[in-house]
Amino acid sequence: MLLWAIVGVVLIGMVLLDAFETIVLPQRVARRLRLARLVFRVTWQLWSSPARGHWRRGDRREAYLSFYGPFALLLLIGVWATGLIGGFALLMWGLGAQLVAIGGDAGFGTVLYGSGTTFLTLGLGDVLPHTALGRMLVVLEAGIGFAFLALIISYMPVLSQAFSQREVNVSLLDARAGSPPSAAELLRRHAGEDLTPALVQVLLEWERWSAELLESHLSYPLLAY
């Protein structure tokens, strides 16, 4: 039984470390072995395979691939939550911290259900800890669940804002360089006595935008999808 507790601790630690690295200090992490990286690589291969095989080009292909970014974000959050719920269930089961349902059932299914309701802070009261260790772990899981949900709520606007900032200058291309944009059209629209100052201003803006783009996509690789 102690083995299950060890597995649970490892699973909890792995998920918490991955979520912390992804949300709090993403740009400083250089490890290749990360849960988020694994989720993105596996699911992207599966998601993009129809586009590689059937839709080589066209709007349908681009529309299909554009759904992957939001889907992968929701999937990653689900993987993190599932890992924490399962990890605490294994920890409580391995340490004998019994969670007993009102009807008297104390199997692993009950422990897993109790872990889920605790992590999501539902507070249904139909599964209760019957030991001091169980009560301590329930409180710990509830606190981690609350903090996890708060981090996710703060993570979503950051991604949305970074995406919006990326699209601003892209939208300005139509006015500055035509649609589709080209260098020749950019020069034509800025022709005149003030050609050099106007182009210098445009290129300076794009230089800053490129630096912001690099920083945001290194910090949050999900934006690349």
C-alpha cells in the first residue's frame, strides 16, 4: 500500500511543478522532460494528421488547425486536474487515510470520488474522512485545488492579452502593405517626400513588435498553435 502513496506523491509533485513552470516562470525553464510539452507534442501529432493527409491547403485546413490551440489549453488544464485528483486519491489510499461514503463504502472508487469533490471544492458532504490523517490530506487538497483554480483563472487572460497584442500589427498590414501584404506595396503607399522617416517609424514599430512576439511565444509556447 505504501507504494501507491509514493506513486501519488510523485504524481502530485510532477503536476504541481509542471503547472508552476508553465504559468509562473515559463521562460526560465529549459527542461525537455515536461508534462505540458508531452501533451502538446502527442496531441498535435494526432490533431494535425488529417490536415497533412487530406487538406494540404485552403481555408478549411487553416480553420481546422486553428481549433487546436484552445482545445490543447483546455486539455492541459484537464490533465493537470486529473493528475492531482488521482495523485491525492492514491496518496490517501496508500496511507490508509479512509474516506467513507454515507452508505459505508470505502473502496478506491469512493476515495477517488472524494478526492475529486475535495479538489474542486464542491463540499457535497457525502464522503467524509474518518482519520486525522485523512482530514489533514483533505484540507491540503482543498487548499491546493483552490490555488490551482485561481492560477488557471489568472492564466487565461494573460494568454488572451498576448494573442490580442500579437494580432494588432498583423491587422495593420492591410492598411500599410495591402492585402495580401507585399514589400512593393509598402513602398508605394509610403512614397513621397517623407518616405524615409515614415518607413523608419514603421520598421521601428515592427522591431519592437517582433521582440514582444518572441518574448510572449517563448514564455507561452501554446500561442504558436
